[in-house]
Amino acid sequence: MIKYNPKNWFKLIFALNKSDTMLMLWKEILYIGAFSALLSYLVIKFVADKGPLHNLIAVYSLVGFVISLLLVFRTNTAYDRWWEGRKKWGSLVNDTRNLAIKISSIVPNGEPRHYFCKSIPNFVFAAKEHLRKGVHLSELELTPEERKELEKKEHIPNAISLKMYQKIQELKVAGQISEVEYLAIDNNLNALLDSLGACERIRNTPIPFSYSLFLKKFIFIYVTTIPLAFIPSFGYYSVIIAMFLFYVLVSMEVLAEEIEEPFGTDDNDLPTEQLCVKIRQNVQEIFEVKPIPFDNNRIGRR
């Protein structure tokens, strides 16, 4: 995710990065320009009576209003998905802190504390990559036995959560924590899985295909035919108008497509890598252990 100063207008306007829709669409913009130029030439050259074309501007104004409503709905829907994902990751941050604080204050010193100190961050690191293409076990702090066991699992965050539940159950059976303390810890463990489940719902439920396809076709037909409405008044300048409209309308659709899948590695996706590192640092601080050196550059490395 790109961090920027929203008040620095001119720097943002003239800056180019890989997430800029101009860089993404420049070939398509040129294609639209070439097609519009050909259409303008044919109309100017071979259509003697351009009177009826003057009336098209009213039609395209109405159609443009309809497209604007659809794009507003499309953008709002995509942003809702992005923002819900951010809220769930915010909940993960809070719940991991609460869980670490409770366990740190309840569980006596020894192996169980060390186990939870590494397992809580392991869960969020596993969740991060689970929402992408698969968990990288190299990001997790595991013993050789734990690594071998997790390699057999398909849903690694579930497996890590199960192990934490089993460890808590062992402590309760051994009398090291009470039933009330067990239930208090159980609430936060449940919340971790609830947040992950909500993120999985966002990832696995894209915008309906028919809606996305219709919007793309609608924009394409609108942009490729709109020179007909402007040729009588602007001539070949209608090419520039068509290219600009294509850039504006398609950019809105491209941005919506990017932010509706917020768990990837695109510039506009959520900063899940940084959140995971922060959670690990917070948990280690709560348990008062020396932070384990961790190479942030290996996060997400294939």
C-alpha cells in the first residue's frame, strides 16, 4: 500500500507509478483514438447530411448519466469491500493484543508462554498468505516437527488455531488456568477465526460476473460511438474527447476492480505485511521476550 501526503497536489498530479491508470491503459487509449479517427474520417468524408447527428448529443448525455450512476454504485461497492477488509484486519490487531495480554498475565512462565508468543503471530502471518495464494512456512516461527505437521494441512490458519485451543485445554486440565480464564481466552481465539472467515468471504465473493461484463460492454459501446455525436461540432477534435472519456470511465472500473480484492500485493491493497510485522512486535513486547530477528524483505517472497 502506498503512503502519500494528500495535500501535495502537484506532486501527486505529475507523479507516475505502476498503479496509475494512465500507465495501465495507454495502449487501449491509443486504440480508441485510432478507431475514433477512422470513424471521424468516414463520417466527414462520406456523410453529406450531418444534421441528424446533431441530435445525438442529447441521447449521449442521458446515457452518460446512466453510466455515471452505475460507476458510482460500482466504486462504492468495491470500496465497501476494501474498507470491510481493513476493519477485519484492525480487529485482528486488537484481538491478538488482547489475547497476548490475557495469556501473558494468566499463564505462568515456561514453555506455554513461549508457545503462544510465537503461535499468535504465526496465525496472522498464515492468514495473510492464506488470503492470497498459499502460506509460506518460511515466514512462521516453527520447530521442525511443527513445520512437518503443517505441511500436511490445507488450511494452515485453522491448524494453528486448533493447536492453540489444544494448548489452552491442556493448561485448564492441568489446573494452571481456571474455567473463567479459559472462557476469557476463548473469546479472543474465536474472534481471530471470525475475522479470518469474514476476509475469506470478501475474497471468495467477487462482484457478479454478469454485472461486471455488462458494465464493461456498456462503457465500450458508449466510448466507441460517442464521436458520432461530437463530429458535427468538433470534427477531428472528437478523437481527443473520445480518448479522454475512455480514460475517465475505464479508470473508474479499473480502480474498482483493484480495490475490491484488498488482500493482494497491489499498490492499493491493504498493508497486511506491515500489520503482521507490527502484531509480531507487539506480542513479543507483551510477553517481554527479546524480539526474534526477522527479515521483512522475505515477506511474501515466493
